[in-house]
Amino acid sequence: MLVSIKSLKGYKLNSIDGEIGKVKEFYFDDKHWVVRYLIADTGNWLIGNKVLISPYALVSVNKELEQIDISLSKNQVEESPPLNSDKPVSQQFEVAYYGYYGYPIYWSGASMWGAYPYIIRDREEWKKSDKQDKNWDPHLRSTDEVSGYQIQANDGEMGHIVDFIIDEETWAIRYLVIDTKNWFGGNKVLISPIWADYISWNESKVFVNLSLEEVRQAPEYSEEALLTRDYEIELHRHYDLNDYWS
């Protein structure tokens, strides 16, 4: 199921023995465009440290109760490797974090989740994919940071990022939500990050090989509409680009 990141902000994080906080933002890697961590706002609990929750710990997303259930205890979270709130996520931290929880490291292979294109829940399978890539280098970005980045088409600017659409099964970012109204009076449209030619982090800009007219004529996106497979098929047909589900 597809869900917007903006809609998940503020959701309660329910551990196996009580609430630990609320969803604040997300970290994703800019190689696979996959959410690697959910950042929790713990209020007065664990002050001074960022609390990071891996998708491996996410059990379910309950939209009616606006909560996300996780398979960790409060004590596990409290005793996890600390990340100072004013420091970026380092390779050293990630190695310690994944070692602490025993999760299979996502940089152990070329797929989205290391040796696999999706999250494996079977711990017996985890033992088969624990070889680290010595050339691995973390490229984690905050969804809050990237929100507002401009989108550069091949014939001009067309809008800026206002949200992200993720796949709850893989936690991949399937689409960037682009607001075009300040550029050519349009509405919101979706662009897949895999359609991007490259990203200029210094310029805060994403470059895509699409024309302004192509985007202007694309199927409109609204927060009220359901992101159905029929809509996705129409979107990919419009751009004449390969889909991700085949």
C-alpha cells in the first residue's frame, strides 16, 4: 500500500510495552531512495538523543488510530546506540545500531535491502546476508531537509517537493509529490525518484529528463484521491516509462 510521509507525521509509536513518542521525520538513502530510519519525537524521554527506528521494527501502520506498532520494548530503545541530536548519522553509528538489534545490514548487497529487494522478517534468513561492503558509504538524507527542493525539467523549473509517497511493504520512496502552482499555475503531480537524472545537493535541486509540457499534462495528484494501481498505470503510460512492479 502507498502512503504519504506527511500523513504519518505525528503518529504515535507504540512499543510492546507502551508509547515511546511520535513520528517526527524520516531518513532515506539517496542511492536506493528507501527509508532507512524513522525519527521519533520522544518528548521529555531520552532528551538529547535522536531515537531512530528501523523499518525492520515496524509491525503495522494503523491509520484509524494514527499509530505505528513496533516490535521493540522501551528498554531496547533506551539502551540502543545513542545518536546525538546535532550530529549526522555516521557509518560507525549504523554499524553499531545494526549490530545491537541484529538486523541484516542493508549495505551487504546491491538490492534495496542488501541481499533482498524487500524486508525479510525471518531471522534465519538474516544469517545468510551479513557480509559488509567495505566500499559502502552512507548517503542518508532527511525528508524534512529535501522537502522544498526544486525540480528542474529539461526546459525549465517546474515545481518543488512537498511530500513523499512510500511503499509500506518495502519502505521505498515511490514518488515525489511536486507542487507546480508557483511555476506554471498547475496542481500537484507525482515524479518517481528513479526518473531523476541526478540531484544537486548544493543547489537543492532534482534534475529530470522530462519536459514542462509532459508534466503539465500528467495525471493530477490530490491528497484526497486514492493511489490505486490504475492511477499508477496511467501515470507511467503518460510518461512512457517502465513501472516498478512488473
